Amino acid sequence: MVVFVNQLTLTGDAEELLRIYRSVAAYFARQPGLIRYQLVQALDDPRVFFNIAEWTDTASFRQATRQEQFQQALRVSQVSIGDPHLCTAVFEGRPAAVEPT
């Protein structure tokens, strides 16, 4: 699994960012290899968002971003400055199971 993380800092309107994100997300939702995605907003700075998407592998992510439909789509870069990274998990955790009392 690989994780795409893109920090987006608004240069435009937040509602426009959400509109564009929904459009791009609809495209990615149909691509093979996508596991899940989310857009989160920083609590301490409402101008900062993070686009986080999990993919089965790097090849699936790269194939989806090479498609002409994606290349011609509206981009969040129209209203934000991005700092994208393709990552791999190096440590994971889950809450410990709590025994019933």
C-alpha cells in the first residue's frame, strides 16, 4: 500500500476548493487500486487542508494520474498551493482491545 498526502494551503475560496476536490474525487473513485481517500482541514489553521489517499500500489496511483481525463480536469491548484508526497507506512497502530468488566 502507498499513501498520497498533499498539504493544500488556500490561496482562494474554501468552497471552490471543496467543489474542485469533489470533482477530482469522483474521477479517482472509479480508478483501480484506490482504497480510500479523505480531505481533512487543520483545526489550528483553516486555510490548510490535507488530501490523503491510500492506493494498493504506486503503479495504480501513477496510472490514474496519467489518464487524459485527469490531466484535463480542474485542479485544486487553482485555489491552493500543494505540497504532494507519495509515501509508504513505516509504523501503524490501532487501539488496544478493552476487556469487558
